Amino acid sequence: MMRFLLRRIGFAFLVLWIVATGVFALYFVAPNNVARTIAGRQASEQTVALVRARLGLDQPIGTQYVRFLGRLAHGDFGESFVNSEPVNDIIARDIPVTASLAIGGALLWLLIGVTSGMLAATRPRSVADRVVTGFSLIFYSMPTFLLGELLLLFLFFRLTMAGYPIFPPSGYIALSESPGEWARHLILPWVTIALVTAAAYSRLTRAAMLDVLGEDYIRTARSKGISERRVTYRHGLRAAVAPLLTTLGMDVGGLLGGAVLVEQVFGLPGLGKETVQAITTQDLPVIMATAILAAAAVVVANLVVDLGYALVDPRVRVE
């Protein structure tokens, strides 16, 4: 188990190094003039040269690359080109918002998706199966931003106009300040993410459960007199949940990298919204940091998924 873990961690560092190298090449080796972008089009050549010297862009590419990797190894993403604020401070301010959105949304979509998928699989071709399949297709086909706007229209605007201001329109309250207000400001974004993503998980769970419930060992368990509830949850669900782990790792990792549309619709000051602003202002250190963090989130999520396979599915051998 330890050799498997060390091998996976080594592979994860290799992936992150490749991503970091690609990001460096994209913004510092590709033909562009970062110093001119920061100084402005009307700036003199002397001003541009000063900016290049301050950023270290007048050094050889190899020196810049080594310094770049050295800062990354110490967890230093540099300073923002726009306001000279440390990028680490920007990330520390924004990542709790995105993490709250991703984790809460993942828990909700797992609850909805797995529950509805199991309901459809245990009652195939029934009314419940058709209803679950129909709603899954509807929400799977609906863009995230459209669902968010509809929720704002009916659950914020209409209710507020009727005198029931239950949900706020936008903003974020830290969990440490008020857990109740934290959840109140995030419930609509959670529902938006959960309904769209749970549609895919419902279909995956249904398909996996139908395959598993038709296996020989399931029929053997039933013939031994084991209750249907235990057969479904103890034997069927445990085997069916393994394929969901890979999808879960990718989805959660992607959300931690920045749920851009949801954060924009609901005005959440997270990494997604920060990335959009950085792209607009050509703030390269922030763009690079969010790109590397997004890659790290996906890598870590998939590492956790690999370990989860070994725990959930005894057929997986990690020796």
C-alpha cells in the first residue's frame, strides 16, 4: 500500500511539474511583452525597461525558469501585476469561497444523484424510473448559468417581491462569522451545481446498479435469504459506487479550480471570478497561480479516488 501511495504521489508531482512548465512557457517564453502590457501602451521605453527589471524579465529564460520553480517549491506565487498584492493573499482570500461552493455542491449532488439513481435502478421501467430519467435529461441539458438565473428569478426575486426575503441575491458570508448566513448565501449556488451535476450521477448510478443487480453473486445472496435492503445497499451499492469515484474526482477537482459561471451569476468572490478578472486585466501571476491550483486540485482529487478504489472495491490490487 505504501509503495502504491508513493508511486502515485511521485506521478502527481510529475504532472504538476509538467503543468507548471507549460504555464511558464505560455506566459514567459511565448512571444509577448509582459512589461509593455503592465506599463501601458503610452509608456516610454525607459519605463518599460524599469518594469522588466523589477519583474526580473530582463534575466535569461533559464534563470527565470529556475526562479519560478524555486518560488513554487516554497509556495510563493509572486505579486499581482495590477496592484502588487501578494498572489498568496489573493488565493487565501478567495479559496474558502470556492471550497465552500465545491464541497457543499458535491455533497448535495451525491445525495440527489445516488439516491435517485438507486430508486430508478431498483424499480426499472416503473413510473419512478421514468420520472427520474426525465428530470435527469432536463437538468443535464440545462446550462448552469440558465438554471442559476431561473433560481434567482423565482426563489429570490419573486419571493422577495411577495414579502418573503428567504434567499439573498449575491455575496458571501464567512463560515466563522455566521454559519447560518454562510449557508443561506450558498444554498442557491449549491442547488444550481447539484441539480445539473446530479443528473449525470443519477444516470451513472442507475446504469451501474442495473449491471450489478444482475450479477450471479447478487442472485446467490438473494437465494440465501438475505434481505433485499441488505443486498441492495451492502452488496449492490458498494460495487456500483466504484465507477462514480473517477467522475467525482474530476468534478470536485474542476470545481476547486474555479466554478466560473456559478460564481459570476451569484456574485461569489471566489477563484473563478478572480480568474476572469485576471484574464481581463492580463494579471499573469494570478492567472498562473489559478491554473496551477486547478491542476493541483484535479491531481489531488484523483489521488484520493485511487485510494478510494482500494477501500471500496476489494478486487482492486494495489500491491
